[in-house]
Amino acid sequence: MKKIRIGLIGFGTVGSGLYRLLEQNAAIIERRTGIRFEISSICDLRAEDVKNRTKGVEVITDWQEIIADPKTDIVAELIGGIEPAKSIVLAALKAGKGVVTANKKLLAEEGGEIFAASGAGSGRLGIEASVGGGIPCIMALRHGLVGNRVKSIMGILNGTTNYILTSMQENNLPFADALKDAQDRGFAEADPTFDIEGFDAGHKITLLAMIAFNRQIQFKDVPIGGIAHIDSIDIVYARDMGYVIKLLGIAKETEDGSIDIRVHPTMIPGGHHLASVWNEYNSIMFDCNMTDPVILTGKGAGAMPTASAVLADIVQISLQGDAYQSPLITDGAAQLIEPGKRMSRYYIRMQTDDRPGLLSQIAGVLGKNNISISSVIQKEVHTENVPLVFMTHEAAEEGMLAAILEIKNFDFVHGEIMLIRVEDSLSAGEQK
Amino acid sequence: MKKIRIGLIGFGTVGSGLYRLLEQNAAIIERRTGIRFEISSICDLRAEDVKNRTKGVEVITDWQEIIADPKTDIVAELIGGIEPAKSIVLAALKAGKGVVTANKKLLAEEGGEIFAASGAGSGRLGIEASVGGGIPCIMALRHGLVGNRVKSIMGILNGTTNYILTSMQENNLPFADALKDAQDRGFAEADPTFDIEGFDAGHKITLLAMIAFNRQIQFKDVPIGGIAHIDSIDIVYARDMGYVIKLLGIAKETEDGSIDIRVHPTMIPGGHHLASVWNEYNSIMFDCNMTDPVILTGKGAGAMPTASAVLADIVQISLQGDAYQSPLITDGAAQLIEPGKRMSRYYIRMQTDDRPGLLSQIAGVLGKNNISISSVIQKEVHTENVPLVFMTHEAAEEGMLAAILEIKNFDFVHGEIMLIRVEDSLSAGEQK
């Protein structure tokens, strides 16, 4: 039986998950593929610890040995971060190895160089594990939907924030308590910045958009917003209006060919497919010109789901050999839409004094900036400051921001003004 | 640029869809694959009509010419049914061609022979379009989830019945009116038997289960039930209890290794992932031992979604060449679970006289057959016959059927007894 030797670099969550996956499912994988997959060496700085947790595997601390070893067929880079991950991936590709990585940061920030290197020589690159954990979304996009023009991508791409938003919604918790709960249950890191500020989702939507639109996108150019400022009251207002708030990565090709890409909390209708994806689950919707929306849902992180994706790439690289097609970006740099021109509906919430005539002044400012109001909620409350909520029709961002500045200057408007984008686009058999 | 010549057999909905897809998206596919795909010949008995609707393509009426033509790289069998489709696929495989088919009936009923033939020679077989239309579910299962043991598959596999059930639920229509509406809108055939009796879903779950469990399953051995007997009142009762009724194809590996496979209307909790898939959309949930549930959703039929899947296979066969791995079933015949041993919760609805003591007699019969009651609904109505509804805990089918026979014999029970299976298994971030 053909044997494939894997050199594993990084024995953390995903690396040890891959080891366990092969221990547990080796027989079933052999029957399906006719290949025996074997982790032949592991590189990790905690070598003693790794030796205690593994059997019959060479454990080393210098990754260059794995790449120099002619017996290594495939290198799995599972350490994350930019360096030394970047050097590892480039060196392994140059050495003509198969390379699999779960490193979304590396691919989103340095993808240009990595994809060019994988296209240049005999190295073969697999990136399934970099987005969506156990969800085979890169494969679906690159191969399943290869006959389609992708119109847009919308995704719940980060499990931590989806877990927090779910628990704010279900248990009426304020953000801080929901975050604490997520940390206690292992769904959020001790320092949760990377997740809750939207950077993780930003890496993933950048990578998905590059592949879908076949153009280079600089991660640093992607506007990113997180969820820490979302108030429980916004979730309640959203629900009252039939909406749910999700942190979405969104990328659309506009009519002039420019790309509108962003990450931000988004209100979507309760019947929208992504609205019923809860807790730590991720879900990605590709809206395509032949299939219409295709949605993939599952666990977007965790040792075993991510290891499943790593293994999927290892199998494809092994079965296809030289025929394996690495992801390539061949159409040059994407033109991103000017931020001010982005079109969206908006939810706006502010605190005002409780006296007559204020609504008309605020509505006047919105109208002057070409923003037409779809609905207004002003509930009777017995406090000094009254919450006032608007939903607008579609408007350009530049008009919206100008209006907000002007409204903030009214002496009867207090504190920050909450602005949340609204996406009404239909999806999979939405229930009206 | 490498060129791949496609011989298209059958210019119906999907065949003409493939032609249009290539007309419209050829440039984007070329940039992604480096290959020019061209339909070089079309076989269809309506040759004149096809000639009028195409340009620069040879149109013939004898499929053997396409297979005999050395210039044909890939044969697309898009006529459906058993013959001559079976002869076409076998002959094309024997001739060493790439073969793609959307023919679920052929694969579910004659899969053993077809898969064996594709494994035997140099022919390569692609079957993505046979299940789930534009949803890349075969690829996800075979390649994306290759490192997993599949625990179960649950799917909304037929758009016609999902459309009908959606419209029964949303518009409170009886089955007959919802069917008529579906026919008027083109979501149901003039003779809808194949869809509404569950045969179409049965073909698909048979095929998915064979691939997932790597064992032969005979379609004729799969118990299949349709939706024509579902009453609007059942949909209302289901909703009152927090459930939705969907026609599901289900396949599970039981603890002793036997396969529990079936198609029937099923009550699932409103928060279940499949519960929020409406109208003509399909959705397939693979519950796997590494990824946990992965769910794919999209349009399961129609010219362009299905053509997208056909094209996906054509591309993979063309890129991978001899490395392409056709689906194989290598573990022999599946042992199916004895029908009487199948475990399920049940919804039972009957009409009884309105007098005291009847409930206790019926409950007694259920208890005697080891069926424990989870809830009872008996609403006050002012008619002669009173609807009585039970939800049971998990019970074996043999006990359930014995109890039903006994209950039917009571002189105070009138008409048919409605029995609907209930699946409570959790899925993607179900909202409690």
C-alpha cells in the first residue's frame, strides 16, 4: 500500500488533533483512499512533552530538518502566526513538498507571496483548514462552484463572537457577561481581542474573497468592526423588528467590478439562512450566478474539525500528485469600493431629551443627507433620556456618516449614536 | 490552452443548462482552470430543435457515435432513467472516457454495476449532479469529510415536497391545494408521484449512504414514505409543540454496524438546522465523528444549479486526469437494520368519541407495548369526534405498530391513525 509521510510542525490544538484523528480513523481513511498516512516526524519546541504524548514518531525542535528530510512527503504547518510559519511554508514549497496550513493570518496578510510560490515550482499547497474549520468551504468554492461567477459571500466566520451574540440574545446578557461566560466555557481566549474586534473574521473573508474573485486583496485595506459595543438593547430592538444581529464577513462584486468587502455586526432578517446559526457554529453563504445561494454550516474551529480539514488537503495532495492544483490568484489586485460609496440599510439608535419637535429635526438631517427612513421606534419610557431608533432605506455611507456628525451636534442628543448595518438580501428559502 | 471536448447526451433541462453555463461563464472557468471546455457534439432525438438552439455543435441522434469518437474526452449522460442511460455510461467507461451523470435513479438502483465498471478500467466517473443539484455534497462527503467516520446523514433531498410542506405550513393549505400551487409555479410535475411519494428522496439517500458507509445498499430495500397523507392539522399540532414537519431521507450506522435507512415525513424541533430550510431548497446534514454536523444547503434541482454540478465534475476529471478517483464501494453489502428494531419517537393522532375513560385505555395499550408517553394533547372541541394527540418517548417500531393495530380495534377510535416519526437529534448550534 502506498504510504505518505507527514512532517508535522506545531503540536498544539490542531497538530495534536491531527495526530489523534489518524490514530482513530486511519483504517477508514485507508479503505477510502488506498493510502496509509503516517505522521513520521513532529517539530515542536516542547519536545519532551510531545514525546510523552506520542508513540513511534520522531520529535525534533528544528523545522528545517523536516523539510530537508527526503522521506517527508507532506509538511503540515500548524503553528500559526507570520514567522516562522511563512519561512516554513515557503521553504517547503521550494523543496517541492506538499504543504498544508491552517494559517489564515499568514494567507490573508501574505497570501500574494505564498500563492505565487505555490504556483511557481512543484510544491503543492492546501489551505482548507484556514477558513471554517471542519466545513469544506474552500473546496466547495474552488471546485464545487468552479462553473459559477460568485456574486457575493456572506459568512458567520468566527465562533467566539457568534457564541457571545447567541448568549446575549438568549439569556439577555450584557456583552461583558456573555464574554465572561464564553471564556469560562472555552469558547473565548483569555485575551479575546483578536476575535471580538473582528480581525479573525477579517482574515477569513479576505482569503475567501481573494479566491472567489481571483484577485489580490490586502487585509489591511479591509474595514473591520467588532461586537464589543453592541448593547443588549440593540438585540432586543432587532428582535422586535424581526431581525437578528450577527458578526458577518461580507464581500460583494459591485456592478463596476470593484469589491465591497468588510466585517461588521449586521442585522439580518430572522428568516435569513444565517440567522438560525447559533452558538459556536460558523456558516458561509456563496451567492453564485448559476447555483444561487449555497450555504455551508458547521464548527468553524476546534482541534478535531480543523484536523479534519487538514487531513482532507493531505489526501487530495496525495491522491492527485502532480495534477493537484494549488490555489492561485491570477487576475491582479482588486479595486476596492470607496468606503463612502458603500450602500447599506442602517439601524440607528440614540438617546434624546423627551420633548416635542426633536424627531422632526433629526428626520430633517437624515433627509438632507439623502437618507430615507423606513421605520421609527420611540417607546414611552419614564426616564429623562428617551431612546430613539430608526431603520433607514438603502443609503450611501458618506451620507450616513455626515448625518451622524450633524445629529451628534444637537444639544438634545446625548452619548454615542449606535449605527448597525442591515442586510436584507434573501437566502436559502427564506421564510417570509 | 488545453482543450476538453464534451459529448453531451440529452439536451433537456440539465443538458441545455450546461450549454448555457458554458456560453455564459466560459471565460471565468478558463481563467480558473487553464482549460477550454467545449461541447463538441450533442446527441438528442429532437435533433432539429437542438440545431436551432445551438451554434457550431455537431448534433446527432445515435449516442454510440459520441462514444466511438476519439475526440470526445468526456461524456455527459443527461437523459435520466435506466435505459439507455445505463448502456451509455457503461460503454463510455469501457471506452476509457470521463463520464459525468446526474442520474440518481440509475446510480441508486444499478450503482453496484456502475461503480464496479468505473473502478475496473481507465474510465472516470463523476456523480456530483446526482444529489442536491447545485450543492457540492458528494464532493464534501467524499473529499472534504474523508477523514471522518459518518455517524448519520439527514437531508431534505426533494425540493418539490419541501415546497409543498412550506406552503401547507405558511398558508394553511391542505395538501391538494399546496400541490396544485406547486404545479402552477413549476415546482411539481404534472404527475408528481415520484416526488411526493418519496422515491426521488429515496434514490438520493440510498446513494449518499452507499458512499458514506462504503457499502452497497439496494434501493428496493429502503423503506420509503411520502407526504400525501399529511393533514394541515398535523402541521398545526407540530407547530404548537415547537416542531416542523419535513420529508427527510435518513441513514444512520447503528451500534452493531447495521444501517438504518429510510425516507418519511419527520417532525424536527423548530430550532433544528433543517427546520429553517424552506420552499424548494434542499439541505443535507452529515454528522461526523471529527467535524460534528456539517450542513450544506442550496437549490437541489433546476437547469443551472444541476449544470453547475455537472461542470464541477467535468473540471475535476479534466484537471486530475489519471489521478482522478471515481467513487467506489469496496466494503460489500450493507446489513440493513430489521424494520421492527428501528428506534424513534412518534407523533400519533387519532379521532375518538368524546367520553370519559378512553384516554386511559389507549395509554394502557401503549404502555403494554413498552411505549412511554411524553405528552398528550386533547383540545376541547364541539364536534362528535375528538382529536387526540400523543408524543411518545423513543420506542421500537414493532411495539409501535402492534399498539396501533390494537388501538384501531377499539370501537371508540374512528378512521385512520396518523403516525409521524420524530427526530430530536441536535444540529448546528440549535437554539434551545
